[in-house]
Amino acid sequence: MRKILPLEEGDFYLSPEGYKVFTAQYHLKRGYCCESGCRHCPYGYNRKTNKQD
């Protein structure tokens, strides 16, 4: 079971459409790549090739 992390300032922002967008800060704090093609993925995951750089 994965641990739920409390959100802190700088972990996300709201897009113009109102969606919550997680930042690289949050992804690094989480500690793993979810392979969803996140906009700010610090792990280098490429959704098109299904690989991490």
C-alpha cells in the first residue's frame, strides 16, 4: 500500500481549466514515476516510447 503524502505549498498549481497539476517537487517527494506522462516528470518518462530517459 502506498503512503499518502500531505500536499504542501509548491507541490501543485491549478491549470487554467481548473485541474490540479503536480510539480517536479511533488514527484520527487513521492519518490517514484507513475508512468502516466506527467507534465513535470523529473524521472524522464516518455509516454510515446514507454521508457525513462
